[in-house]
Amino acid sequence: MSTPTNTVHNFNAGPSILPKSVFEQASAAVLNFNNSGLSILELGHRTAAFTAVMEEARALVKELMQLNNNYEVLFLHGGASTQFMQVPMNLLDSKERAAYTDTDIWGYKAIKEAKLFGGVDVVCSSRDKNYSFIPKDFAVPNDAKYLHITTNNTIYGTQWQQIPFCSNSLVADMSSDIFSRVLDFNRFDLIYAGAQKNMGPAGVNLVIVNKNILGKTKRIIPTMMDYRNHINEASMLNTPPVFAVYVCLLTLRWLKNIGGIAAVEKLNIEKANLLYNAIDESDLFVGTAVKEDRSKMNVCFVMNDNSREDDFLQFAKSKGIVGIKGHRTTGGFRASIYNAMPISSVQVLVDAIKAFK
Amino acid sequence: MSTPTNTVHNFNAGPSILPKSVFEQASAAVLNFNNSGLSILELGHRTAAFTAVMEEARALVKELMQLNNNYEVLFLHGGASTQFMQVPMNLLDSKERAAYTDTDIWGYKAIKEAKLFGGVDVVCSSRDKNYSFIPKDFAVPNDAKYLHITTNNTIYGTQWQQIPFCSNSLVADMSSDIFSRVLDFNRFDLIYAGAQKNMGPAGVNLVIVNKNILGKTKRIIPTMMDYRNHINEASMLNTPPVFAVYVCLLTLRWLKNIGGIAAVEKLNIEKANLLYNAIDESDLFVGTAVKEDRSKMNVCFVMNDNSREDDFLQFAKSKGIVGIKGHRTTGGFRASIYNAMPISSVQVLVDAIKAFK
């Protein structure tokens, strides 16, 4: 069997790096889960062994995020794109209105889906500035059923540094910065996140919901779309994505072991500062997001002379750096430095930025 | 790292056994995919490496099933339960009617969802006989938009031996017998299957659709629910369940290598005959499904003296047999003998049946 080399530094935006120990444990479980003689891939989801995995994962989310008992934790099929539809389907009646912030492609897509289910007020937008900043001055209508934000924007490298204060219900897509920084998560009524950044492999969706907000619409919701059905079945309404949930559990355990969200936030700040400083001090590279709104997860930058970007990609590749090509819609570079990214790998990129002539 | 023991015979109904070589390759790829130095779990889905996986998997499905060029192959998030909603959402207008067969719990659930989207005619049912047989005499209204069948019934151990002939569009849930027997798959307009029986791990859904039947409803379909959007993006509308798709590919390659569907069908018949004969020859055990409708995938049986069932479970366990407890709604026993189940494991169960006093 091949073993991982230490020479690859994976800055992919997602699916993305996870802790090496998680890969090792996951790999072993595909052969023999907990010494059962069975692969995790052939483990029945109703077995005691898997029920324990699901329950530990759900409990760890509550513990790490310090959620109160109003919250239910679900691991659902699909990605955040599924939630763009599922959130308004559960929360918004056709004659009601919801407030959405348009701060990146994902928020924009969420708006499009919400409009299929009710009225939408787009309360702010940075779309005409290529989503390079997070709008600060906006008002949320009192009658908005909820305010939807996308806390971190993978493509453009911005992040809400302050969670907006409003009296409305708060709904957040945290796909790309969940578990990366301390927030008062109890301020949100619904949080969702595709797993494939800070949590696990693609193919599972974390949904955290204040159960008190559910059951208030008149809409008839298909069985698989109704959060209440999943809550009633302890996140096992149908066969869950067993392996993906297990890898999430491994990552959550790792996070707890290194000290939880506060500890990883400290490391994330250190990594982001290291990389942004190198970009700011360089004559060749320039960051694309407004400084005060810069993401600590996705560092986006371009070259003053963009004809040299392919050269830098090649140079970086020669140092073992992969995944820094910017999103197909933006060009330039994007270095994703999620929780599992070691500072030593960030240093390799920083050295490359400094060494490139 | 632990290695799998050879002493466990896994008769779980799903998630269920996959070929041992698939587990080995999947385990290796979690550490180092194709010698890239990256885990398959951290591989970006837009990389050339993963696009190749997706395209090979889609092409192999078409090849193994000998599908003509009207068909599109999609690997979608979710399980068959998601398709219960997605099928009528795409195919059935609110004033149209569809025909459904009620031959097991899954068909029953599919009926419930379809009723949310249009009219449903239940054209046959074996519900009042505990789903122990497949109805033969029924008529499908000419105006039914489609006829829906569940080709194999995991819980009750029945299987459609003949695919009903009708002039309507044919839609089939093949979750538990896909790739297990030769059929004229081009007779179906839509086939769907949760992966976790004959194809891969839980967390991905195979949808095979005749593209000519799409786009005929007036309903506005949410982006993630519209098959056409997935077709247009080559099954990469959003981040797909990368690992689950990869394991499906490994299983499809394995199937092709052993000779394809015709070859595995021969083995499946041999395994089923071996086990059913042992049950029929026994004085203690009795099969629950009507003989002519018996499933070659899920063999359901009880004991004449049901007070002894726990003893048999213990006895079987001592032989390394796991997963034969019947579904929580039926009791008794269920031995699932999917494509990857070796005949040697079936023999161990047969020996246990013969040896038990």
C-alpha cells in the first residue's frame, strides 16, 4: 500500500485538507472498523456500532459549539446547495418575506432558490464590486422571517468579521468557516454547512437548527425535506452517508483533542497573518479582498503582472504546493488554509511568494 | 493497521458487503489517491483526476447496462428516499396521474411522496398479505404518465421476475437489485438506486434517465431537484460525494472484470438456489415469500417455532455470520446475498441451517 508523501501542500478550496490522523483512521476503518472484521462501508446503519458514531458526532457538535438544548444537530445528504432550497421550504411561507445578503456566489444562489418559496428582500450586495467586501450599512425589515448570511466566501476571500445584529431569526451558511472561530452560535436559529472544508469529505451536510422555529409554515413539505422528520429519527430518517459521518466524527474528535474551536482559531489567525503579510509586503502580489473583510480561510490574491501567473503556479508546484489556482470565475490565486492546514505548509507558500522573482 | 478477518460473513441488507478488493483499493486511496500524495478525501472535484473518475463511472454504467444514447447517468446526493420526491417533481404535473405498484414498504413510501405532486393510481398491492408476493394481474390506465415499480423488496424478500409490459413510461427503484441480473434496461425511462447494496457505500444515488422524458412539466423545480441541471453539468452541478462515487467506480470495474451483469447473475442464481433449497429441505425453517416471487438478493425466512430464533442467531454468530436478523418490522431472518457475497459464505449459512437442532 502507498503511503502519503510529505511533499504535497494541499491548498484546495474544497474538498480540502483534513488532518493526517483522520486520513489514517479512516483508511484503517475501510478495511476493519473498530476491530469488527467489517469495513465501515459495509456496516449497517442501524447497528449499535454505527448508532454510536452518529450520536457521538451529534453530541460533539453541540459540545464544541456550546449549543443550548433548543438545538438539534443533523447530518443530512447533499451539500449546501441542497440547503438553499430546504431552508426556505421549511421556514418561509409563500406570502412571507425573508432577508438575504448578497455577498458572494453562494449567497446569490441561495437568493435564487428562496424566491421559489416566498418573497426575498436583498438587503445588501457587493456584487457590483466583484464581491470584494462585506457591506456594513443595511437595514433588515422587521417583518423578515429571517436574515440569511454566508459567513465566509470561498471564491472571493471575504468573511463576516462581525455577525450582524438584528431582531430577526438568523440563518447562516457556514460551509467554509464552521468550527474555525469562536462565535455565539446560540445567536443563530439555523446553521448549515457542507462538510468538505473543515469537517469531513464531500457528501454530507451539517444542519444545526433551533427546533422552536420549525413547524410554522403551512406548506406541505416532502418527507426528506422536512427537518422535523430527521429530528424525530435522530438523523437516521433514511440510510445516512455512513462513511462521511464517520470521517466527520474523526475530525470533530481531532478538533476537541487540540483544544476545540478557541485553540484552532488562534492557529488560524496566525496562519492568515503570516500569509497576508507576505502578500502585502510583496511587490509582485496583491490581495483582492478589502483588508478589513479578509477571510482567514481563503486567501485570494493576484499578480500585478497577470501574464506571470502561470509561471508562479509552476514555481509553486515545484515546491509541492497544489490547489492555489483561483476559482474558474475569478482567476488569480486562492490559498485555502482551513483548520487542518499546518502552519509549516503556509510557510512553504510564503517562502515561494518571497522567493519568486 | 488492522486487516480484515476472513471469519465474518456479512449478510447485512444495506449498507452491505462489497468486494474485498474494493475495500482494499478504497482504503489505499484514502491515504494516497493514484500516487498523487493526496487522499481521495481531499481531492478537489474539479481536478482532472476526479473528473476522470466521474466520467469513467458514468460510462461504465452505460456499458454494463447496454444503455442507448438517450440515457444520461447521474450520481446524485441522497438515497432512494430522495428520489421518491424527485421523480414526481420532475415527471408529474399536478393535474396528471401516475400509476404505482404497492409491493413493499419502499413502494408505499414512494406513493406517499408522489401524492404531493399529482394524482396517483395504486394499480396493485400485496400489502394485506404482508407483501409476500408480487401481484400479476393489474391494468395500468392509458393516461398514467408513468408506471412505478420497486424491482426487489429487501424487507419481504420478493422480486419482480418479469418486468411488467405496458405502453406507459416505466420508472423503477432498483436500489436492491441493480447490476444483479440482465434486463432490457432500455425499456425503462428512469431507473434509480441508492448505492449501498450492489454498487458502493451509502451516500450516493444512481439515476439513469431517458433525457427525452424531461422538461415536460410546468412545475418550477428547485435547482438541485431538476435532473436537467445535473445533466447539463455532467453530474457535477455541485460538489458530488467524491469518495462514494469513487467506490462505485471501483465496484463497477470489479463487475466488468468478473464478466459483467450476465456473469454475476449466474452466480446469484447459484447462491440463491443453494440457500432456498436448504430452507425448503429443513423441518425447522420456512421461507416467507411466495416461491415464484422469491428474491435472489434477500432471502427471508422464519422458524416454525419462533421462540428458537434467538438461539439460531447466536448459533449463526458463533459461525461468523452477521446481519441475518430480519428487518425490525418483520422479525425472523433475512440473508442478503448481493453480488459481492461469495458462495463460500452462503455455504457457511447453509451449513448452519442444516446443523442447527
